[in-house]
Amino acid sequence: MTIIDGNKISAQLKAELKEQVEQRLNAGKKRPHLAAILVGNDGASETYIGHKVKACEFVGFKSTIVRLSSEISENQLIEEIQKLNTDKDIDGIIVQLPLPKHISEERVIETISPQKDVDGFTAVSAGKLLIGQKGFVSATPAGIVELIERYHIPTAGKHCVVLGRSNIVGKPMAVLMSRKGYPGDATVTICHSKSENLSEITKSADILIVALGIPNYVTADMVKVGAVVIDVGITRIKSDTSKTGWKIVGDVNFDEVSEKCSFITPVPGGVGPMTIVSLLKNTLEACSKKS
Ligand code: NAP
């Protein structure tokens, strides 16, 4: 069994990106610039944005955080995004989710210019992925594909089961695994909360990708011997053994499933670190398209 090391691969990718940025700057080209909108002061969102800003600094990107009050109206937030859309120095725009309940996430996301949609969340980006056109792919599925590639995991003709059908993970993941070429060419089954006989389906998976948000949901009896298991889940639960009193767990019961599978991503240190790197890659691509 091989543990897929997202920390190691993301560090390699960040080093590669840093070099590409240096080459750009040496050639007199523009420094990539990511703008992040943060509404309110949710602790988890602050942490996520903090990690993204740090990653930008590491690879040599400029980053700007636009901090807005949780009281802001939907229209005011949309105006802020429109300003960033027309700002020539900004290459990528992300809006940290979730937003306060009085704001429509859908309307806000759809305001982001598709040329700057480095999270790959807009309908234009999702549609391009679906019909096989080049565009920004949602960061977490893009990171998973990168891991599969870097570990040379065969995908053609394999049965890939995706648990979860969210717009940002499950659905794009299913599209990526079923597209033509490598990584892809898999036969994909997508499951959700209404799926019946779930463990019968998961047991037939050569590649099992789990994005539910339910800690330790996938147990050994749900997994085929030799399967590849990708755990996307991130849930913070109370812990008596950690210093902070909290720990992060995935959707897969790592201890028992790792005994049975061929490859597995740990949580933390698997898919998580790849998401930020994909965001950086998309931002560099957005910048490169301009100059
Ligand atoms: P989400 O929008 O809540 O979607 C969860 C999906 O799981 C839904 O499609 C839901 O089905 C399905 N589901 C729920 N209970 C189920 C059950 N008992 N059996 C089968 N399917 C069930 O979540 P998400 O945004 O995709 O995120 C999923 C997890 O990944 C979360 O823990 C999140 O924190 C994590 N995540 C991690 C990263 C990363 O960087 N590693 C990035 C994004 C998300 P219905 O559609 O029928 O409700």
C-alpha cells in the first residue's frame, strides 16, 4: 500500500511554479496577482485565506485580500467583484465561501469574470469542463487529478466511484475521470444521499473518490482489495489527544481501509494541500493568457 503524499507533491509543484514566476519576471513580464474576497470574520475562512496568501507569497505572486463586513449587501458585494473584474492588474478572483445567509452565493460567483475565475466555480468554467473545452477546473478535483498523474495510477477502463455530487468536488471529479485521455477514460459511477446499495457499488470500485463530509464513513468492508482510495473529506472534530482539542478527519476510516487498498490519501496531508496549488496554477495560467 502506498500513501499518496499530498504535502510532498504540492511542495514540488509550488517549487515548479516559483521557478516559472521567476522566469516570467526575468523576461519582464507581469507578476501574477490573486485577489481574495473575505466577507465577515469566520475563523475557518480566515485560516483558509491565510494559507492561500502564504502560498502566493511563496511562489512570488502578489495577493490582495478584500475584507468586507458581514453586513454588506449582495449588490455591494457584486460591485466589489465588478471592480476587480475590470482591474487590469488582477489576474484571478476568489470569493471565500460560505457567504452570509442573506447573500446568494450563486449570483456572487456568476459575477466573477470567467477569465479570472481561478476557482473554476462559474457556470462558464463548469460548462467548458463538461464539453471538454480548455478552462479553469475547480481546484480540488484538479489537484486530485494531479495526484493520480504524479503517482502514475492507471485510470483507463477502471471503475471509478465518486461519492458526493457537489458542484465543486463530486460533479467535476466525475467529469474529469470520464473524459478522454489520461487521467480519465474511466467508467464512472456517481453516488449521493439517495443512492441505494452504496456499499455494493463502492466494493466494485477500482478507484474510490469520497467527498461527503461525513467523518470515517467509508469502512474496510466497503472497499475492494487493491482499490485506490482518495479521501476529500475534511471535518474538524473534538479530540482529547491533540493540543488544540480538535483534529481534522477525513471521510474514510484510514486505519482499516489502508490495510486493504493499493493507494490512499491521508487526511490531513492528502488532497487538502493540492487544492491551493491548483488555485495557484490557475492564477498563473490566467496571467499567462494576458501576457
Ligand atoms: P457537499 O456540498 O456537502 O456535498 C456532499 C455530498 O455528499 C452531497 O452530494 C450529498 O448528497 C452526499 N452525501 C451526503 N450524505 C451521504 C450519504 N450518506 N451517502 C451518500 N452520499 C451522501 O460537500 P462538498 O463541498 O463536496 O465537500 C465534501 C467534503 O470535502 C467536505 O468534508 C469538505 O470539507 C471537503 N472538501 C475538501 C476540500 C479539500 O481541499 N480537501 C475541498 C472541498 C471540500 P446529496 O447531493 O444527495 O445531498
